Amino acid sequence: MKKLLTTILSLGVAASAALAADSITAVKVSDVNDASAWAKAKYSSVTLYPQSAIHMNDKNANAANEGNKAKKADVAALYDGKNIALMVKWADSTKNVQGAHSTDTYSDGFALQFAGMSKKAGALPYIGMGSDGRPVVVHLQKATSSVYEPNGNKDVSTQINRQQTGVFGQELKDYDAKVASLAKTDYERVFVGEGFRSLTEIKDGSAQSNASMTHANNTWTATLVRPLSDSYMKSTGTVPVAIAVWDGSKLGRNGLKNLSSWVSVNLDGMKPDAKIVAETTEESKGNAAKGKEAVGANGCVGCHQIEATDAPNLMGPSLTNVGGYSTAAYLRESILKPSAVIVPGYNRNAHSNTPWYNIEKGKRVSAMTDFSFLDKQTVEDIVAYLKTIKAEVE
Ligand code: HEC
């Protein structure tokens, strides 16, 4: 009896350890806005892969991000009757904040993406910006400083020196009030998107949220609080979330970031949503070695860069990290129905005769060959191989 119990216990430990990477437990608390509630949080490690599908036009940014490795983030979640709160911590030794005036500086930042209300049954939305009929809700926070930079030189001390100028009393108070009113103290945005170029900021106040980020000990700690359900999303016992972080010191912006795959956040004490859990944790049953052969035999590398050492020929998106931020279901769909999701981006650096999609009867049609003629096993083998294509952790 005792022995059996030990076996069960150790099985339990093994199972929860295996789950740690692709699911997060949201702990139930009475109020997620009470900072002390975080003491109860359980952290899971989530890997964020360099988004490599699109090549930037900015040569410096491309050079700064060449050979980028994946990053680990520690992620925890809390929920109460109304809201969900997420905390994300990741290492970044340089603090880059949004400049008030300079347009050539890039800031650190983070985004949390949720699956929006979908008219279509089926897979989760495309990880970057949603897809037709499968919207996403994106909460973005950029690092800002509360410093007023009238001349953009960050040398605020030369503009007013409390010791050496004759400014004091009411004058000084007025100056401080002006600084506070002009300072860029927050840069939080909420977007909805349903595919390429559809990301639209919600400005009418109908999206309630509060995001913040603080930098200490070479680490960013970011939090977001938003309703579990609102007019943009409805939560079940499992909330699918994707995490993105930007590194300003590497000129990161827009698509140039580190991105996780969809991760399940299970609300502790509630029934998990089996469908979402299955999709976010699915391991392909195919044979990756055979998949690699099939990729060669079917000419995928004629259009895609697969290994970092392959020449980026840009006939299609680079797949060098596709296994890191894509679910097996998404990869399967990409092969069988290339037009179901059109990857945001186009063939910037190659010939204009080879766009990534064409418009036919008002609809975007992928330039990728339709591989639905492949037999089921070959597709699974390719999916298993694609899942292995990702950078190692730095
Ligand atoms: C004729 C060129 C071409 C060939 C051959 C081709 N693809 Fe593609 N592929 C594209 C283009 C263009 C896109 C982007 C448009 C879209 O999303 O369909 C794409 C998109 C993809 C995506 C989605 C990438 C992302 O970042 O989300 C995957 C995965 C993919 N292809 C896998 C394959 C595999 C596997 C093969 C071989 C079996 C293959 N492709 C063969 C052109 C091609």
C-alpha cells in the first residue's frame, strides 16, 4: 500500500513537471489587484522564440538580431471572480525606454495576446495578429520613463537646477506640475486583430486593463490585469495566452521580438477546457527524421529558410523558429490549407513577381503550393520535424 502511494505520488510530480513548460496555473485569490496576492502565485517557465518569419528593411536591426537565441520567461497568473492577472519576468540587462522626442530609439516592451471571440469553431488564431474569423486581443505595454525631456537630450538637470537657479516656491511647484503633465508616464495599448494589417487599437475605453513594467536586477517584471470576460473575449476554465517581449537595445519593434507559442492558463479549481489544453500541448506523433526527408523531397526549402545557415531566399517566410511559436495544429493547417492563414509580411527583399499571396476575387490566396495531396503520415512527419525547428535557449 505504502509503495503504491509513493508510485502515485511520484507519477503526479512527473506529470506536473512535464506540464510546467506549456501550461500555467492561475491561483484563485480574493482580489488580483491586491499586490500581496502574488505571494501565492505559482511560476512556470515559458520559452519565447525569436520571431524570424519576416526580414526587416533595417540592416542594423537585422544585424543586431542575427543568430538570436530563445529567452526563458517566468510566468504566473492569478484570478478572482472578475479579473485575470498575469506576471511575466524576463532577463534584460539593458533598460530601454520610449523616448519622448527621439524617433530612432526603441523601447523594451511586452504584450500578452488572448484569443478573441471566434465565429469559427476550430484552431486558435494565428499567433501574430489573428486570422480570418479568429480574432485576437493584444495588450501592449512599452517601457516609459516619467522624465520630461524638452530637448530630447535626457539632461533634465541642465534645464532646471534647484540649487543654482533662482526658481523656488510657487515657481518651482508650477515647473514640477508642468513636468508631470508633459512626462510620458505610460504607453499602454489594446488592439484587436483578425489577420494581416487588421490590428486596430481599441480607443473607446471599452477594453479595461492595467499593464505595468518595472526593471530591477537586470530583469523586467511586467503585469497585466484584465477582465476574464468582456465584449472581446469569453473565458472558460482555460485561457489561452501568448507572450511577446521586445528588446529596445536590439532595435526590436513590431514583428521583431521574442514570442511564445499559445500557452494554456488553467484557472485553478475550475474545469480545464480540454480542447484548448489539447491544442496548446499537442506533441506531434510523426517521425521527425522522415519529416526532414519529406521536406527535402517536396521542395519546401526552395521557398523557405529552415536552418539558420540556409540562405534566406525570401520566397516565403523563414521557418527558423516556426517550431517554437507554432502549435502542431497550426503547422498541419499551413501544409494542408496554406490560405487559411496568410502570414503577415511580404516578399520585401526579393522580386516583386513573387509575393507571398495574390488577390483572387477579393480574397488573399497564399503563393504556397497546396500540399493537401500528401498522405496523412507524411504530413504528420513534416509537422513533427517542423516542431523541432527552433533556436536553443540563451
Ligand atoms: C512556392 C513556394 C513555397 C513552397 C514550395 C512551400 N511554401 Fe510554405 N509558405 C510559402 C509562402 C509564400 C508562405 C506565406 C503565406 C502563407 O501564410 O501561406 C508560406 C507559409 C508557410 C508556413 C507558415 C509560416 C509561419 O511563419 O507561420 C509554413 C509552416 C510553411 N509554409 C511550411 C511549408 C512546408 C512544410 C513546405 C513543404 C512541404 C512548404 N511550406 C512549401 C511558400 C512556399
